[in-house]
Amino acid sequence: MGIISWLLIGGLAGWIASIIMGRNDRMGCIANIGVGVLGAFIGGLAMNKLGHQGMTGFNLHSFLVALGGSVFLLAILSLIWGKKG
């Protein structure tokens, strides 16, 4: 996957994850992209450890992996920073 694909999937996954986690009002575009790209990396690593394919390209599977990693990342950040963070 190229950098543009990572940014597109990451931005969309980060935005949807921030809506799911109720943090959309506190996050901007750059934060959503950052969370999405980091979430894609985390989700890809987790899927590889479980013996499945991680990020496979610009497709629904990769988006769902990135979304899962992004929700996980936001959940961990909420535990660290509390509900105000």
C-alpha cells in the first residue's frame, strides 16, 4: 500500500473510530488521520499475530482492520487520559 492509501484508509478509520468512541468533537482531521494510521499499524500487527492477514491493500478488509486498531487505540488513550482527554 502506498502512502496515499494509508492516509485515506487511516483518515476514514480514525474518523469513524472517533465517532464510535464519542471523541469526534475533540478530534480534528490531523488527529483522526494519526489515530487511523497508528490504528492500522496496530490492527495489522494484531492480525498477523493471530495468523491472519493484516493490511492487504485498499479494500474493506484493510479498512476493518484499521478501524479495529483505531478503536483499540482510542480505548487505551481514554484509559490513560480519562474521559476528558
